[in-house]
Amino acid sequence: MSKNWLMTRRRALWLGLASLTGIVTQAGCRAMRPSYPIQALEDPARDFTVLGEAYLRERAAAKGLIYGAASGYEKLTSDTKFTARFIQECGILVPEGELKWTALRPSPDKFDFTLGDWLSEFAHTNGMLFRGHTLVWNQSLPEWFKDTVNSKNAEQILTHHIKTVAGHYAGKIHSWDVVNESVSPEHGRPDGLTVSPWLNFLGVDYIALAFRTARQADPQALLCLNEAVGGGQDDNFRREAILTLLQRLLSQGTPIQALGIESHLGGRFSNADLTTFRGFLHDAASLGLKILITELDVIDKDLPLDMNVRDRMVAAVYEDYLSVVLEEPAVIAVLTWGLSDRYTWHSTYNPREDKAPVRPLPLDAQLKRKLAWNAMARAFDNASRHRTHIPDSQLSHGTIRETSP
């Protein structure tokens, strides 16, 4: 494979990280806008050979990175084979839905930490870090919310929730998605902000309020703004809105420490400007922020039916995307939204018209490594050394300690 061919392929990769819309279930599944048609196939001569048998968590850790995935209580308690593979491959666990409002808040005056506590203990028992997702979002709100919360009590309810939840898990959380998807240009505001109950009740300052409250409740966890970010030219305004928001919040002393980038990648190639996306990562890092890839998978509903062809195309997206992302030293973690095709939200929310099973994740439905796994392994193996971040309270749980490049 020539260097010129690789550069051409990387320039041509579409990095459109689809905006997430629609209703969210407790399991964390989301409806998405349609992906785009395929314009080119993966080169059949591409080599996805991987050396060694090390798991993804080990390959990432060797470069100062953290690899992990999202999963949930039901999967990890009912499927022992899946659970065993999850423990082998993952160095960090993020709950799919167990720490969202719908799961935690059965009523306005009650919190239920049963499932979240089980997942926290599972992660720590098995040498994993534990992520918090999410303290503030415009979706996954309980039924009582719309009849209870208003402009007079919204601040009290929001801060009480954050203090209680972040305080409950203080010392056990690697990082919190404090505010999730605060930017949605499709909502039509000049500043690009998501039109949400929190924005309507509290104004733009709800974001800073959430971060300040989270920092008070947990002095050690890494505090993240988690956003859907695209790489194509059509997403320029979204990126600009995110950077403008971050600059404003940081200038006010808001304790934001990291940017989480949702990465539900479309499986097509176009003339998207990869350099622009790389520049966005650099701009975010220049603000003093760490970067986490928080929800990585590849949507294959419009890819060819032939499984071998499709798997190669999905793997190419993984490898090409991560090869760019991991060029940025500020990146500290890569998490896929799920580990195995056995359990993927795309089966429900992005099914194929031909009814064939979707294959968006590193392991197949039989828990075997796919070319996507190989592609991720190669990207980690080829990455430069990174400097990661693990709170002091988490060092005994994680697989790696903070290291210098």
C-alpha cells in the first residue's frame, strides 16, 4: 500500500458524525437522520493484518490511551459469554442508560441507584474505569418532569440532581458527561444551542451552572461536554458553535476539562475536508481540553449486502478515522457504543432494508473479532504515545497510570 494511496483515502473519508435526534429509551438508543449513499468501495487490496493477540484495552494502554465500551446491567448479568469478552477487551465501562434521569428518578423526590451501583461495582471489581453518562440532557427525562419542572424550580431541581448523583459516585467516576448535546444547529438558534427545557427555563447559563455544581459534588472526576461533531463541510457551523461555546464558558472560569466527541460514523466516502476536522481537534485541544471519543460505531445500513465487502468498508472507516483522531495528543480515550453486534442500538434504530443483520461494532454477534476489531487494533498499535488522565482515586481500578508522551 503506497503512501500516496493512503493520503488520498484519508482525504476522501467522510467523517460525518450524525446529529442525534428523536426519542431516547432507557437503554440509550437514539433515532438518527438517514445516512448517505455509498460513492466508492473499500480497496480490496487493503491489508488489515494484526500482529499479536493482545486485547484492545491492552493495545490502547500501551500507548497511554483508554479503550472501553458502553453496556448495561441486563446484558452484563444475563449473558456470561458476552460479559467475559467485555472484561477482556474493555478498560472503561460507560452505562448505556442506567445513569440517565429516566433510570435514576422514578419520582421527583426519589433516586434509585440500584443499577448504576451494580455497574460501578462491576467495573471496579474487574479492573475497569467507570464513566458517568449523563447529568444534563434534553432527552431521557422522566414522565413527571413535564408536569413538575418550571422556570421557578428548574435551578433547584437541576442542582439537586447533580449534587446527589455526582456526589453519590464521587471517587468512583473517571469522567462525567456533565452536559450532553448542548449544540444542535438544526434547532435554528443563531448560537447553535439545543432548544431544551433547561435552556427555556434557565437560559444559556444552565451549562455553566451544571459544571460548577458537578465540580463541587466531585472534585476529581474529569468533567466533559459531550457533543455530536461532524467532519464534513456541512458541519462547519456545528463545530464553530461548539468552539465558541467552549471559549465563552472557559473565559468565565467554568470547570470544563474535556470535550467528548460522539462518533456515529456514516459509511460512505466523499470529498469531505479531513484537514478541517483535524483542525477542529487541534482547536479544542488548544483551549486546554482533553478529548474523548465517546460513542464510536459505524452505521452500515446502506453498505453492500455482501458481508465480506461490508466488513472491509466498516473496518476502513474505523482505521482511517482513528488514524486521524489519534494524531491529536489531547485525545485520551476511545469508547465504542457497544462491543458486539449481538447488542447494538443500530439493529432497532438503523436497520437495513434488506433485513440483514447490521455489523457496526468490533466483535460480531458470535463475539468473534471482525476486521473492525483489527482496524482498531492497528490504529492503537500505530498511534504515538499519549498522556492520559486518571483521577487519583481511580488509579487502583484502571489499567494504566498517567504517563508522559
